[in-house]
Amino acid sequence: MEVNTAVFAVSCAGAPSTGARALQKDRQLNQFLAEIERRALRIAEIGVRDRDDALDLVQDAMIKLVRNYSDRAKEEWTPLFYRILQNGVRDWHRRQAVRNRVMVWFGRKPSEDDDYDVVASAPDPAGRAPDEELQNSEAMQSLEAAVRQLPARQREAFMLRTFEGLNVAGTAVAMGCSEGSVKTHYSRAVHALRERLEEHGP
Amino acid sequence: MNEQHDAFEKQLKETFDESVDALDGATLSKLNRSRHQALAELQRPRRQWSRWMPATGAVAAILVAVVIVQSPSAINDVAGITTVTDMEILLGEDSIEMLEDLEFYSWIDAAEAEGDVG
């Protein structure tokens, strides 16, 4: 019913009216965010090692994209969204570093990487056989561990290119660097991952 | 080499995609809520003042520049720097006499302030 109303509004006016344009924009953004949100969450989660924090970062990125870049062409949304998200992940790490320094100052043990419970944050079975789920979960744990060992820029380049499927130009926009840098970071990341994962077995 | 390279990346991508597909219902629900909260931003009117901020900043910068150019002495006074004109008055011949009668001039100043003179 809503679709018919929008089509009617467009055809009557010749050019899309303001209301119809807003409706169309709303639909396009909804579709874009729905397509990207789950991969974005997993990428952020690998970056910060905490699902709740990753959810917050993804929500912030969504809001900032809608607020600041909804008027941009659809093709620009993906790199812009990931640029916002990657900035959020970097800020998160800066805040963590400051928090850890403060905790050390007050004599408390800072949170360590080993505290992250990979099993506890592993995804639900989603209807698969337990042995298959276990195998996939173990493979993902190995992959996540290997990706986390990469330097930050290599990790970003690898996740944006491989996990999100951005091309070199889009990855360069998302990372705020040149295409040449993306190629270098990505190549080094894949090389390092191959060595680590083949050494320990995928 | 390239085929081997591609096969390796494809395998990693598949592993990642499986972890995405296996996200639990509670997480998907949170993502859904986040998306709708973000889309609600479209309905919110943009703050008008933010649109004028660059122009306001430019006007303020121009005003400050004009003030500095028009009255450099004001800046010197604020900084506590004695201007050349003040130095000339102090070092003039008449000023030597004034310095000799400094107590007298101080008394006149005080008396004027109290309204006894004139």
C-alpha cells in the first residue's frame, strides 16, 4: 500500500515530490543498512573483541551516516560507513589505552586480551549439526586470532577487502589513505595470515 | 600462485560469512533497533545554527582582524607593553622637572580625587 502511494505521488507530479523523495531515501537507507549491518558488526567485533561495544559502534556509524551523508550517492555509502566505523574502532582503542593507564595508576589490573572469552561470544548454532558448528566455530576462532595479530592498518585493509568485499578504491576511502597503501597493507596481511593459518592449520 | 591466493582468500571469506549467518536472534534484534533509531534521524529537522556556523566563524575572524588593525595600542595595553609615546613623555626634558616634584603631583592627584582642589 505504501509502495502504491509513493508511485502515485511520483507519477502525478512528474518529478518526485519532497515527500516521495524522503520516502525513497528512507527505503534506500533501510535496505543499505540492513544489508551491511551484520557484516559490519562482526568486523567491529573482531576489532574491539566485545559484542556490546561493537553494537554501539555500529549504531553510532549508522546514525552518523544517516545524519551527515544520506544526501550522498548510494554508491558512496559503503566506504563512508566503514570510514566512520573504522574511526570509531580506533577511538575505542584510544579510550581503552587511556582507561588501562588510569587503572594501572590506581593499582587495578587492566583488562587484558586474554580475558576475552571466544567461546562465550561465539555465535549460536543457527540450526546446524553440533559437530559442523564446532568445526566452523573453531575455524573462525583461528581466523579471528590470526586477524587480531595483524597490525591495525593491515587488519583494516584485509577485513574491508575480503570480509566486506570493497574494491581498492572503496577501501582507500574507508581507510583514508591512498590506493597504493591499501594494496601494500592488504598484500602483507594476506601473506601473514597465510603463514599463520597454514602453520597452525585452518 | 594467484589461483592458490584466491582460493585461500575465498576460504577465509566463507569462514567469515558463516559466522555472520550464525548471529543469534537477540543480536539481530539489537541491530534492527539500531537501524530504526538511525533512520529516525531522517525525520529530525537539522539544527539551523550548524548551517550558519562557518559563516559566523568567518565574520568573527574578520571582526577580530579589524579590531587589531584599527587599534594596535589596545593590544599593547592589554599585553602590558609600554608604547613608544609613553617612553617619549617620560624621557622628555619637562619630565625631569616633573620627576623632581613627584610628591607634589601625587598630592594634587589625591586632592583632585577627593574634590578638594578647584
